[in-house]
Amino acid sequence: MPENWFEVGGYRLCSDRYYDAERHLWVELQPGSRVARVGFDPLGRETSGDIVEVSLSVVGTHVNRGEPFGNVEAAKFVGPLQAPVSGVVSGRNAQVLSRPGVLNDDPNEAWLVELDMADSSELSQLLRGEEQLRLWFAAEIERYRRQGAVAE
Amino acid sequence: MSTWRYLTDESVGAAEGLAADEALMLRYGRDERSDSEATLRLYTYRSHCALVGRYQNLEDEVDLEACSARAVQHGRRPTGGGAILMGAGQLGVAVCTRAPAGIAPKDLLRRYADGVIAGLARLGIDAAFRSKNDLEVGGRKIAGLGLYVDDRGALLFHTSLLVDLDIPLMLEVLKIPGAKLSDKSVERVADRVTTVSRELGRTLTAVDIRADVRAGFATALGLELCPGEMEVEEQDRRDGFVREKYANDKWIRQRSPLPDARGTAGLKTPEGFVRVYVGVHGDTIKSLLVAGDFNTLPAGVSRLEASLRWSRAEHAQITAVCERELGASDLGVPAPVVAEAIWQATTRALEREREAHPVRAEGSCYFPEQ
């Protein structure tokens, strides 16, 4: 397993990434810039079902934290993708738009958008670091198992 | 015990029916206020309306000439899934509420589906949740479920419950891969879907069973359902959605950047020749039909078709589902052999898709057809 990656209940997480606990999205700062890549964490992907279609806001769109930067259709669920941090959409993953199935294969790799953050202080509202992430993710797995949304 | 508002509607047009659902859900979004925790709406469309799923390409799913000739309206739902035919024989079930935090979409679907299952149980029909969000009775689909959450966290759960079904009309207006290419087309559909009327042995309309579905929701979800009316503000919003969205070609004829294509392949079995029809949407299998001279559709084939629908169009995925769903006696050949035939049909569809539609890497994701 690459450095800084670890497993919780069979799901891979990265200690260097930030995680939005409410929306089950990861945020990865790009080196030497204010740009943050955003993607599904493995539980967010799995509890939505197989993703069949994705739409993303166009480059240049400003979104505030909690506002939609796109939509996703997974099996028969259609819903918004809500930004984990505020910023301007500076990139969209063309592969995800043309082959949404890559999100099902590896949500850790298949990023959705890049957001140019105006205010990095919002990152403090996200989770980061192996110890914190392990506690949170283990509790989430247990919660979703009780709901029957993920396999035992 | 929770209190929900209960609404009914009959014979609504395609645009009006869809717009009403969205108008009702708006009051459950953030920054909105509602007197009731949720609204349950049980209604019927005028006979008939062909409705495609949120991201389907209309012309690939609906024969618009046939619709015009048979006075069938068409529209686009906000929920996902495949094309459906709605009318007096199909009960529309809509739940509008605030999306609960921290509950997975799969679980929400099951929660509200329990209301429909309980309603069917009151009629003596034993329905169960199946695979990708269908309800089935004895291996045959009786209802399709969908879930839509808007930007403000308002939720719409929708079910189309088959109380009765005009199968020849459905085959005429919906483009179902492989379904029309046989003199047994009606039987093929009847092998895969059932209705309340068929299960009970008498012809019923959606209105006939509405009270049972209402009671099913009340029992299964512990509700008091208070009859009400759409408020004036909701009616205004509905009318606005009709004008600006559901009767507007920009919404109805929008095309997904992901193309649709079909492929087929043959398979020799001890029971005779079987033909596999696959429809793909982007890199997803949107439909699968395994057609042969079956006296009775093997149960494993029915499960396989349902499980592969809305799955990834990948060899490993197809093989895994075939091995999971097919029993040794279902088609008389090993599951990997069936998987190869399905993969061959899928590959042909994917090749056609790539030839017809080069990948669109940038630009707007959804765009109206010119």
C-alpha cells in the first residue's frame, strides 16, 4: 500500500487527504497551490450504488461550501454533489464525465473536480490524520451496516 | 406517530404530474417551512404518458411517432431509471420530505418501499425488494422505485406500481431492445413483469387499490395520513414548473453526453438457441433481455436480467453476476458461457457506441438537442 494510505474495514483512506464527514467526499490539496481535488470516499460511493452518470459545473463556476457542483445518478438515485469547500471550479475530470464507471472501480483515484479555494480556513471543518480518520470511518461503517446499506 | 399530508390526483398530464411532485417537494428544502413532516401523493396519469428517466436520451427510449399516433404524451422524470408507461392502470406513489441526514440512498429507498410492500400485502400480494430498486412478486417486477434529492436537500421518492398494463401499447411506444423482434413479444414481457390485476385474477385500476396503499404506508411507517389539498403557492409553483421545465423541450429533449447503443449475441443451449440483447448507456448496461423458447422463464434468468441492469459494462462484473444469479439448470450451460455471450453482445454495443459518438471531453455536460 502506498505511503500514507491505510485500511479501515477493507476501505482505503489517505492520511494526507481531508474528508468531509457529512458528504463522504475527499479533498486533496495540489502541491504548491490553492487548488483542491475533490472525489468520493469509498463509503460515499458504495452507499450511493453503482454510479451511471455524472454532471459537473463548468470551469469558472463559483460554489460555496455545501452548494452543488454537479449531480450524480447512481442506479435509481439522483442527487446533488455538494462542495466540501468553497472555490471556483478550475478543472473537471473528463474521464469521469465520459466513463462514470471509473468511480465505481476506484473512487480514491477518480477525482471529480478541482476547486481553486479562496479561503483555506474551511479545511479546518474537515477531518484529517490517520487517528481521527480511523475513528470516524469505523463508526460510519458500523452505522451503514446497521442500516443495511453496506455488506456485513 | 408522525403526521403526513395525504394528497390524491387523477388523470394528470405528463408535465402536470411531474411538475406537481417537484412543487410539493420544494417546501421540504432548506430555508422552507412545512406544516407536515412529509407529503404522500397517490395519483394517476392520463392514459397514457411515456416517461423517461432523468439521464436517458428520449429518442433512444421512446418511439415518438408511435406516441403521436396513439395520443401518448411523453416527458422526462427528475428521478433515474428506465422509461415507463403511466396511465389509469399504474399508480404513481410520491413521497416528498426533507432528506434525512446520514441515511444512505439505498436505505431510504427501502424505507419508503416498505409502504408499498405493506399496501400490496393488504391485497394479499407478497412483494419483495429486488436488486436495483424494483419490487417483485414471484420473480416478476411489479413496481419501479426512484429517489431524487434536490440542491436544497428536499427529497422525492417515486414509485410506479403496475396495477394493470397494456403490454402491446407499451411495446409500441417504448423501445425495449429485443422485445419486439418476435411473435412472442407480449409473452416475453409477461414473463418478466406482473400486475396487481394479474396476481388477483381480476381487472383493477390504480384508483381501486389506492386506499390499500395509503393504509400500507400508515402501518409500515407508523403514520397518521391527513387528507389535504395542494396549497395555492404549491399550485403556482407547479404551473411554473410546467411552463419552464416539464413541458419545455429544453428539459424533455436534453441529451446526455453518454451515448446509447445496442448489441446482440447468440448462445447454443441444450434447450435450444438463446439470443442475448444488451443495451448500453455510456459504460453502463441499461437493459438485458435473454430470449429463447422457454416454456417458463427460468428464475435465474429473471434475476440475472434485473441484477445486470444499471451495472458496469465490464467482463468481470458480468461474469460475477452470472455466477451469482444463474443456477445449473437455468439455461443448461455453465454461467461463464452465458457471461461470454452477454459480454460479446455488450462489446458489440460498446463498439457501436464509440463509432457513433466520439468521447466529448469538455463543454457542457447536458445540452438540448438542436
